[in-house]
Amino acid sequence: MELNQHSVKLFLSGLFAAITCPCHGIFYVYLLSGSTIGIFLSENEIWFMSALGIIFPLFIFMAFRSYHQYKNKKNAEKNDSECKACIPRK
């Protein structure tokens, strides 16, 4: 795999989407339960899960957008066709 801007953005946005998934939030509270951060998260669990619920779709959107750009770049290298969604309408 060639390392370029789109592939790095795709990897990082996918990684952050997996980390900020709200279904993983409860595991973070349990894993950090012996520390001060864990106590703070367990006392404010609703706020923590709400923040993850707000941030998660943003990273998913960024991952899909990076994937789209990565595939368009690969297709443009093979042939000079452009994505119809990327062409501005007149």
C-alpha cells in the first residue's frame, strides 16, 4: 500500500472512529476504574457517552470522505474518469 495523504487520513479517521464508538465507552470506564480518570468518567458517564455519541459520527463521516477520495485517486491513476459526485453542477 502506497503511503499518501488520503491513505493516512483514512487510517486515522477509521482508528478514531473505532476509539470514539459509544459502545466502547463502557469498557473505557471499566479499564480506567482504578484511576482518577476512571472515577471521573464513572461519575459523569452520561456526559462521557453523550460526547462520544456526538464525536463518533464526525469521524465516520471523515472516514467515508477519505475513503471516497482515496478510491477516486486510485481510479484517476488507472484512467482519467472522474467521480460524478465530485464534478460541480452547472
